[in-house]
Amino acid sequence: MSDNDLVTPYPQLRQETLARDRGLREKVMSLEQAAKLISDGDHVALGGCHLSRTPTAMIWALIRARKQKLTVSRSIASSETDLLLASGAANHVVTSWFSQGLIWGVSKVMRHYTEKKLAVFEEWSHMSMGLRYRAGAMGIPFMPSRTMLGSGVGEQLGEKLKTMTCPFTGEELALLPALNPDWALIHVQRCDAFGNAQLDGLQFMDLDLAMAAKRVIMTTERIVSNEQIRRTPDQTRIPFFTVEAVVEAPMGCAPHECYGVYEPFFSHLDDYAHVTTKDPIEGSKKYLDRYFYGPKSWPDYLSELGMDAVLDACRRGRSVHND
Amino acid sequence: MSDNDLVTPYPQLRQETLARDRGLREKVMSLEQAAKLISDGDHVALGGCHLSRTPTAMIWALIRARKQKLTVSRSIASSETDLLLASGAANHVVTSWFSQGLIWGVSKVMRHYTEKKLAVFEEWSHMSMGLRYRAGAMGIPFMPSRTMLGSGVGEQLGEKLKTMTCPFTGEELALLPALNPDWALIHVQRCDAFGNAQLDGLQFMDLDLAMAAKRVIMTTERIVSNEQIRRTPDQTRIPFFTVEAVVEAPMGCAPHECYGVYEPFFSHLDDYAHVTTKDPIEGSKKYLDRYFYGPKSWPDYLSELGMDAVLDACRRGRSVHND
Amino acid sequence: MTKHQANDATYTASELLCVMAARLLKDGQIVFAGIGVPLLAATLAQQQFAPHLTILFEGGTIGPRIVPGELPPSTNEQRCTRYANMVLPITDVLLLLQRGYVDIGFMGGAQIDRFGNLNSSFIGDPNNPKTRLPGTGGGNDISSLTNMIVAMKHEKRRFVADVDFITSPGWIRGGKSRAQAGLPQGGLWRVVTDLALLGFDEATREMQVLALQAGVTREQVQDNTGFKLLFADNLEAIEPPRKDELATLRRLDPDRRFTA
Amino acid sequence: MTKHQANDATYTASELLCVMAARLLKDGQIVFAGIGVPLLAATLAQQQFAPHLTILFEGGTIGPRIVPGELPPSTNEQRCTRYANMVLPITDVLLLLQRGYVDIGFMGGAQIDRFGNLNSSFIGDPNNPKTRLPGTGGGNDISSLTNMIVAMKHEKRRFVADVDFITSPGWIRGGKSRAQAGLPQGGLWRVVTDLALLGFDEATREMQVLALQAGVTREQVQDNTGFKLLFADNLEAIEPPRKDELATLRRLDPDRRFTA
């Protein structure tokens, strides 16, 4: 963050928002150009959840651009956050749950970096993550809630979590500080050149994320015309003026899923779990070299995943449309 | 409300919710049967806004059932609320704006009942109405916000509006009390027999209204199969378990509009404005006799509006689909 | 209906207000507009010089296009959503004001006072009003959270020393009173009338005449105002509505539903 | 893998947990389920005796149908939405717990203590842990806001007197301590293990054995528990998994991804 406030002061939040060019303008660029927008030390919120609609392509670009000291927040963090730590891009993770996935056991990469205190793993409850983004999206400094009380999770946050007695009911409430990330990275099925995004299926926290963030980088399976967006305005979920960059990145969540387009690349994720469990440091280093630093381009990265794997993931992804 | 608390105590709110049959069950009934569910003195929140997606059919049924002493809330109230007052069904209106519509001038009916103190017109700002419903929907006793400070609107609410100093930022904030109406009346384009509702176009405050209310009565242009709902679950906006009654009421908003189906019946509304402006008491009485008490059935009411008017409103309503 | 003469074109007071309000907007801005003069002004600006300007409607619309002759009856009907970029819930479009995304909000009112407070709730004693007006709608939210432009007919009964009731706060009691009331952001920026363009003194926040409409004198403005006005040292002259501006307006509202 | 014998059918510990957990549910309930045992248990209940039961997934799904053999890898992928009644944002599905719509939440954990507190964050000293675990996810929210069923293998190292860290509060320090901590609602209702069905004493909120799995003795249960257990006066006998229950489970998870 531009400063160390837990909650961005309201005058600063408004100033930073009003200072941006919020006009209806085209903002299409490459992954590399978009990566240049983000500074070392920024707070980057990741859209999607766990294995779904992960902004892999943009994370891939950030790691290749050798970003450092990023704080990353995501309500459920998986292999993408392993790699942000292993690459040295991030050293602080704000999340409710962090591991590759139940079926693969506890992430050895997460364990290595957090147990060795090479990175901070800041734990909030899942709903609390969502309400922190929502408060940020609404322009209020906190959201009252009824969880994290009486737990170690709440205790461990110290002054970051406050409580109050409700002036209307006399109840004890938890107060969650608003979270306004410097950036939100969000991947959607379709979006126009201005940044108007329509996303199908599970939305996770992406709507609140976009409104809470100071700027959004939107990657999309395909860029559609603004005229197409205007035909179904009630399908638009994220408004253009939150967006600073639009990047077309087909298969942009691979090896994770994009609702209705492709499912997770399960055997690839099994391999990833295998190598990183055997040796979190060497395993993740080899993985980064092969899939992140090695490829000349995003299509080159997809080739490395393999055409068979891509077609299989897409076949499974389409299944929801057969119902 | 079941008691006079401004904010429903949390234990009571949970108890009333858990006591309901929230199973996946059919709940289709007639307007008359649905009207029987509502008791005199209940707080009834009206879905839609101003001239759009007004639950006219259900209001029509409540007035015909001679309900009394209802409190009515709606963020923008129009002719439907005139008639709730004129019929004696309601004597308290919670809203941000109450008149037939700018193009018709100030409602003489509203003026008569409020200036003569025959009914209470409780004024909150538009956003405050929305945030009160949203707090109720979220199960929290209040929502912090940044409006109504320094205004007569806030002052006049006295103890109903509180302020606090933010423990994170030191700012002065307004605290809006949660609103959990006894009932929400909502009209949608389509809904299944369980109450799963999909609504097109402008949503207004209906999603928060449904979650905030203790029970929802859903009227719908048409009842569709649950299988059809399950084909596009990401189009469902209101979940079945909030709903107590599902009523199929074609043209259920007439003479107001239902997005994509029909526009407002403008000449009818001109006539309404004319008779109620000339004499708010006699004018509204005559109108109620002809359109509310006179018709034998809802189709009979529509016939009274006139087939030409219905076809014209539908032709204009479809226009959004031509874009 | 007062007729005004300029560039051998005749126009109504409402048309004059639309044109003047439009000229105050800038390209790329996000503008919260009600129907009538505000919507026509914002649309006129879009078509004249601000193609990247975005209109927001209280009913829940971002960036619609107005279909000439199909002006919406309020901000809450489907006509507001034609060719829009996004439709969203009312509370969320209003929260864009609180989040800080909005440059300008258009306001109106039955009364305005010397500190730019607006009244659209009560005429007379609020506890025993001569007239109960429709109320704030989103007015209080807009006025609390962004910079306002007010466009209204200049009449003594509407320009009063103190409004009967503050529905939408302007500069409240002047000076720093607005910030002290918990509203550090926003405020009343400009008042456009059929007689003048007005602003507010930076220090005292009292209403000040910045420019006069064509053919209007200082005296006329003061005579139609219920309190003592400040006047800027050198009053700008306002260019009357141009034919192209009027032509655009009349294409948008051919039936003169909002510009009569 | 422990094999259990009953009605001449062989089943795994996970299958046993699924069946026992399913039997605790009632028709018409709204159940917050994670993947694995919870999802299989809730689906088994639906197919056996609770056709009107609704499953909620943390990822944002209301009332999905599970496609046999296509069990989701977590609650956040598209497989969770098949034939669902509604898909909604994560925060809003979690808020259903806070609004009071949910009857039962399924939970797990690495450790559970005598007051039903769950730990899924740290093994050892939280400031210097032997093992950093994935964390709460929605666990803390579910446990704070509704009645829980916990299904887990019964092992001494997991059933400890005091958890190293309270990720998801059960009855905290027993008695009224949960309500005093600001959680008047919800609490840990039942613990299902491969050895027994357990509840909590109404007054002290200490863990209490209510029934034993077929062929299991009191001693076995106590020996596999790291603290002194209470035992109900008359322990019910649990009917072992029936063939029809196992058949349904195996149709749902033919590859034994979650029931091995």
C-alpha cells in the first residue's frame, strides 16, 4: 500500500479515485505492459477462488517481471500463491485458507515459507475477508460482523480486529477494517476494450474486489465489442471505470479453471503437488523455470502444459452447458 | 412488526427464520390466499421502484382484503402508496421520496394524508433506505454510512439515526439501523413453484429486500419449471427459502412497468393524476371503486385497464429486446 | 412561459438551463443525473464535446444512451437502461458516490438558500407544513458525497435566506460548517438559473454571482433573490444558447416534455 | 485402512463416517457442506430420506445436484454448481449463516478438544508452529454462526484436552463461555467418529459419548481419546451401515476419491 494504514484514509481513497481517468476509454494492452503498472510492495488482491478463475496469466507476468515484496490477498489461496512466494514476488499473504487443495494435502511450499518465517501468513475468516473487501467497495472504514469472536484467529489479529457494543441492541460485535487493495487482478469470460466485464457462473468476491481495489487489471478469455456488452447490460458485473488495463489472455486461468470454458488441469496439478511435496524449494524452482521463466510467451506456456491437456480441460469445462 | 423494536433483536430474527419451513417445497397459491398471510399492523416492504416492477397485483389483493394499519416501506413510493393510504390499508410510510412522479407534480393524495396527519411519512435518504435493508439482509444490526449528516432529514429522525466515531480512522459516521420487514412483496418476470426467482434488468433493492424480510410473497409474470431455473443458476437472484408464497400474476405491475415485458400505462397514469389532483379524496375513492373493489378478478381488473392499453404497454415493453 | 431572444433563435427557460448546465461539464466525467434538465444537459454535453462522459441513474444504470423522443419518466424505468454499459442495484449505484467515483451530481429543489442548502421536503414549519413535498430521494446522498450543480428557475420565493428545511446539505451555515457536520467531501459548486451563473465564496461559502445571462442586469438578479447576493469583481458574459445546442436538445425532446 | 465388518458388507472408516453423519440430518434442512465426507453425507441423506434438504457450498452455490463420479475438488469449482437452484457471491452465501438460514454446518479439523473447539491452523506453538496448517477457511464463520456436526477419525493425537489454537470455536471453555465471548447462537452439536457418536453435556459443555459404533467398547473410545470422556447413562447402539447406504455412496464416489 502507498502507506501502512490498515484502513486507507477516506480523503486519500477519494483523491486517488478521482485522480484517475475514469472516462470511457480503450485500455487494451499486453500482459507485459500491464505488469509494468504494478510496483514492488503493492497490495495485490487476486480474483477467483481456490482453483477457479485464478488470474494465472497476470500472476505469470508479474513473476516473470521479477516483482518483489508484494502483499497478496485472496480468500482461498492455492498453488498460485505458492508460486508468488517461491518466486520471491510476494512475502505477505492475507487469506482465510492457504494450501494447494484438500485432495493434495497440506502445501509444503506454504509450510516452508511460513514456518521458516520467510513470509507472513495473515489469517482472517473467509466471510471476514469478503466483508473487508465489501466495506472497501462501499467506501466505509469497517463492517460490523458476528464471527472471529472468542477464537484464536481473532485474538491473533490484535488491534486489526476491533469490537464494539451496538448502540441499537447492546450486542457485542466484531468490526472488520475495510480493505482497499492497490490492485485487483480479475479474470473473466468476456470483457470489452473499456473494461466492462461480464462473468458467468461463480462470482466469488470479484464484484466487491473490483469496487474495493484502487485499480483493476482485467484479463479475459476474449475481448468483445462494447455494442455486445450494451445488448445485455444486466449481465455486466464489473464497470469499466474500475479498470486500468484490459488484457486478452485465452486459457488465462490454466492450470486452474474458468467457469464454463475449462476445468482444472487435474493431472498437471497432481504433478505439481508431487514435485513440490518431494522438495518444496527445488520442486517449485524447477516448476517456475519450466513453466514461468522458460516460455517465450503465454501461448508458449500453454504449449508446455500440452495441447491434449488443454483440450481435455476444455471438454470438461463445457460440461456445464450440457445440463 | 411483531414488536416495536426499531431493530429486530438478533435472537428473535434467527428464531423466526429457523422456525419457518425452509425445505424445497411448492408454495403456489392465489392472490387471495397470499393476502390472508399478512396481518394488520405488519411492516410490508414493496419491491421495485417508483413506476417499475411494483407489486401491484399483491397490493390490489391486500386492499381488497381490507387490511389495516400496515406500515409500508419503499425507497421511492408512487401511486401504489397513494392507494394504500387512500384505502385505509396503511397509515405509515417509510421512504425517501413519495409522489406519483415528477411529470405529474406533487401527489395531492400524499399531501392530504400527510399534511392532515392521517398518516406518517417517515423520510430517509435513498441510499439509507437501501443500506437499512442491506444491514437487515446481512444479519447485522446497523450499517455505517456517510450521508444524512448535517441535514434536517437526519435531525428529524432523532434517535433512529445514530452517529459514532470510527475506531479505525477517527471519522464521524452515521449508523443506520437494520430494517427487517415482516414481509417483502416482490414481482419478477419468472419464478419456479419453490420461489427461485430470476429477474431481468433493473433489480432496484429487491435482492436485499428478499434477504432482509422475514418472509417474501413473490408474484411473477409466469411460473417456470425448477428444471429451467437449474439450467441457469447464475441468473437466479432470490433463493426459494426466503419465499412463503408464489403467485402467478400476468401483467402484475400494471399500470406500472415490468422490465422487458411492458412499460408504464402512461395515459392511465395521466388520468389517475387528473382525478386525484382535482379531488384527492373523491378521486382516489372513485379510482379504488372502479379498479380495486369493482373487478371480480385480476383479469377483470386488466380488462378495466383496457386491452388496447395492455397491448400498447407490452409493445413498448418489448422494445429493450430490440436493441 | 418566458421567451428569450438570442442569435435570432427563440428558446425556453428550461432550454437555457440545459445549455448552461451542459457547458459546465467536462469530457470523461462521471455524472449523476436525474431526469429533465440534468439528463438533457448531460446528454447535450456528450453529443457536443464530451463523448467519454458517463451518465449514472439513481435507478441503477451506468452509461446509457438516450433514445431521442423516448426520455424516461423517472430514473427507474427500462428506458433508462437503453444501450447501457451496466445495470446494477440501486444501493450499489448510490454507493459509487460514497466510494468516490462521481465527479458531479445534478440537483434541484423547491428552495435554495444563501449557503446552497436545498429543500425538497417541506414548505413552512416541518412539523406543521403548508406543503409536504416528495422528499429527498437520492438528493441528500448526492449532496453529501459529491460536487453539485443546481439548475433552477430564478425566483424570489425559491432563492431564500434560509430554507425551511435542509433536505440536501450545501455549505450548511457557511465557512467550515459542512466539514464540521461530518461532510468533508463534496459541496455545492455551481447554481445555474435563467438569470445568472452562481458560485460560492471560498471562505464564507455565501452565494455569489459569477456571470449574467445575456441581457440580464445585476439588479434583475438581486430583485429575484430573497437575500443579499455577492457579485464577483468582473462578471463574465455568458454566450446565449447556440442553434446547434438548441437543435440537439429539440431532437432529444421533440415533444418538449421537459423543455417546455 | 481399517476394514469394518457388518451385515456381511465391508466398508471403510470414511464410508462409516458418511453414513453416520447422514443419519443425523433431517428432511427440509439447509446444510452447509464442505467436500468429502460432508458432501457425501448430505447427498446420501437427500437420496435416502431427505429429498427436500438443501446443500450450500461456501464457493457460492445453493441447492446443487451432485453428478455421480464428478465430485468437486473443492467447494469453489463449476462442478459445485451442476443443476443448482442459485449461484451467488461467496460473501453472500456465508452471510446466510449470519442471517440465520442454516440448520447445520459440517466441520472438520486436525484437532478437537473436550469442549469441541477445533484447530486447523497450527500444530504446536502458534508463534513458532511445528506445522502451519491451511487455516480456517469458512470454518470459523460456520462454527460461530450455526450448529455443527464434526466427522473425523477417532485418534488420540486429534482428540486432545486443549487444542493448540482455536480456529473454530466450539463451547470454548465450557459452561456459558461461548455466549459470553459474543456467540450466543450455534455451537458444536455432534461429533461422529469411526468409534462413536458424541455430544456435549448441556451444563458443562464437556464432550460426552452418546453411542458406540458396532463392536466398539467404551475402553476403545477412551483409549483413543486424549482426555477423560463423559459417557451417557444408557449408551445407544448404532446400526452399522446398510447395504443400500453403501451402494448409494459408491455410486456417488465410484473412484473412492473421498471414501478410500
